[in-house]
Amino acid sequence: MAEEKSLENVKPDETLDVLGETCPIPEAMAHKKLNKMKVGQVLEVYTDHAAAVENSFPSMLNKLNYPYCVTKTAPGEFTIKIKKTS
């Protein structure tokens, strides 16, 4: 599933701060948190690992078919909002 900008203004149900962590930690922690969430809920992830934003997260989320939205919040920092759909 491609990025979905409609998630930009959605209030998250859960947050996950993985600033300072490198692959595969951000994706693994997000996947674990998403597994505990209910369908329809939104997870907001804070990361500064560009490789995760550009490659790992899109790959994982496309396989899971979860819509997501990436926003650059500061130089080198990103927020990823993910909606659990199944």
C-alpha cells in the first residue's frame, strides 16, 4: 500500500519513540506494537533513521497492506503514522 496523506491529521492511538535506533530495531518495535493494537487504530512512530523511513518501513507496511504517512518533522527526524487494517 502506498503512502496515504489522509493520515497526516489523524490523532494517533499509540506512539512509539525509536529515535537513535537503527535497523532492524525501529521496524521490529513498530511491528510488535502494531500486533497489540486493534484494527483501525493508528500508531505514530518517531524516528531519525533515514534508511528505515526510505526502505524498511515501506517494505514492511506494504507487505502488511497497512496505509501509512511519513512526515519530516525536523532535520533528520521523521514521524510515520500507520493505520492497522487487519
